[in-house]
Amino acid sequence: MIIERLVVTRASDDDNVYYLGVGAVLDRVQFDTGPGGQPPFLVEAGCRVVTSEVAEAVAAVSVGLGSGDVGSGDALP
């Protein structure tokens, strides 16, 4: 898994934007957070999911990366 953070030259709302991918395909999922990595979370990967729930954000990232869905009863690392 590859994770890169958007680098900005000035303070903006884009300070907490990350791009996630697997292998050479880096920008499969865009993940935005509130200040300090706090909710709300915005996940964009073909569809757009806005949530304050960590498990829902993880599930959206997982689907976007093509690794399936994470169920509510699944243990997260």
C-alpha cells in the first residue's frame, strides 16, 4: 500500500488530503480528514462517502482499493 500526502505551499483546507493506492496505482482513493486527522472523513473512490465513523471510512477505503468490504464485526488492526 502506498500513502502520499498532498503537499501545499500555504495553509488551506487541503492540508489533510491523502492519496492511497496499491502498487503503481497511487490515486485510487482520496482521503480527506478534519484538522489533526479528526472527523469528518471524506473518501472519494468512484463514489463519495462523508462520515464521522472510523469503521465506515475504513470500509469505503477498502472498497475503493478493491480489497472488499469491512464489516461492522470485523477486527480492525
